[in-house]
Amino acid sequence: MRRRVGVASVVHSRNAEQLFTKKSTIIDQNSIAKLETNLEELKQKLKWFASKHQVDLQTDAAFRNEFLNMCKSIGVDPLASSKGYWTQYLGVGTYYYTLAVQIVETILSGVDRHGGIMLLKDLWIRLERHRPNFLQDSHISFEDIFQSLKLMKSLGKGCGYIRTSSQKSQIDQGLVYCVPEELKQDQTLLLTNVGQSGKCCFKLTDVADSLGWGGLRTKTAVDQLIRDGIVWVEKRGGSEGEYVRYWLPGLFLNNSYEDDE
């Protein structure tokens, strides 16, 4: 005959469950309290660091980059918000958000010339020459530009950087773009290919052969770039027939010294 569970056993089980729940709550509260204490200590240390090195954070690009890497190693993102706690005391987030706005304004000011694409080196020169009052005492680095471009990802994929060289020493030859619509993969590949060639112009057959594309695919990608003003078309007639070349003004125009009208 099967024995029934006694009342005392049920009561004991319930009491044990309540003890476990109570103990778990105490542990959770202690963990939260400890976490809050650690977070407050971290905030105070960063606040002290910021007050001591505020000038360096604003004016020294290398120091600013090392500081960001240090923050990332401990799971802190000073660029997460332009109005967050870290920005309030460190000022780093405000710096990059301000620089991001200036990057967009700089590229768009010459969009009728280059279609929204500039050499990183040209962009950097213009940013250095036309810094707003907020950045007057700060020297801008390529890494600063990259950090600001990351902030603009939330706006979509219309802004970014295209690397055209595998050598770190030639990073300034890459292309920074700010266009109304996202660059499609074929357009990006074509621009990368032309940038790697070291030339400012190309023929459809050259790109097709280099990328292993068919004529229609190449023509479609180029037509989209022409429509967006990124590529110019040069047509010449001669005894041997019509000669067509395509130019990237972002590569051959001296966009770093274009007039500010």
C-alpha cells in the first residue's frame, strides 16, 4: 500500500522553498549593491581622470585614441550617447559628435563637384583648415574621423569609408563617402578597384576584366554612379570611332582646397 505524503513533510518543503527564496533575494541584493559600488568607484575614477587630462583628451589625438581603447577594454563606451554620463564628464562623445557633423557638412559642401566621395587625405586637410571654434585647439587624426563615421551608422549606410590599399601606410588614399542612398556592393567593389589602380579614370572593359564581371553588370554599376554624380563621362569622337572614359572627380580634383563659396 502506497503511503501518503504527510502534512509535516509538505510544511517542511514549503519552509525550505521560502528559505531558498529569501536567501536568493539577499544574494541578489548584495550583488546589486556590490555592482553599484563598483560602478560608482569606476565613475569617480573616470571623473578624476577626465578632470586631470581634459586638455589632453581634447587636443591630443593619440592620447584620445588610447583612452577610447582603454574604455573599450573595460566595457565602457563613451560614444554611446552625446548626452550620457561619460560625455558629461569626459567630453569625448561631444567631440566626436561635433566632428561627425562637420564631416557631413564638409563633404556635402562639395557634392556638386565630387558626388559625395572624397579622398580621406583631402577630407582631413579641409577639416584641419576649417575647424569650428569647439575644435580650434584640437588636432584631428584619421582615427578621429573613423570614430565619427562609426557614430553615423545609426543614420544608415550612406556614410562610410572605402579602403583602397592593403598597406596601413597608405590609409590616407582611402575614400570617405556621404551619399543620399546606400552604396550597393557592386558600386563599392568598383570604387575600390579603381582606387587600387592608382588612376582617376577607367574604361568599362578594364573594370570588367579586373573584377571578372560581365559587360551588363559593369555598365549597371557605372550607370548608378553616374546618376549619383560620383562618376563623370568623357566621350570623344575620332577616326577610329567613339572613345569613352569614366572619371572619378573625388580622386582627381583637389578637393582639399576647393573654394568655400
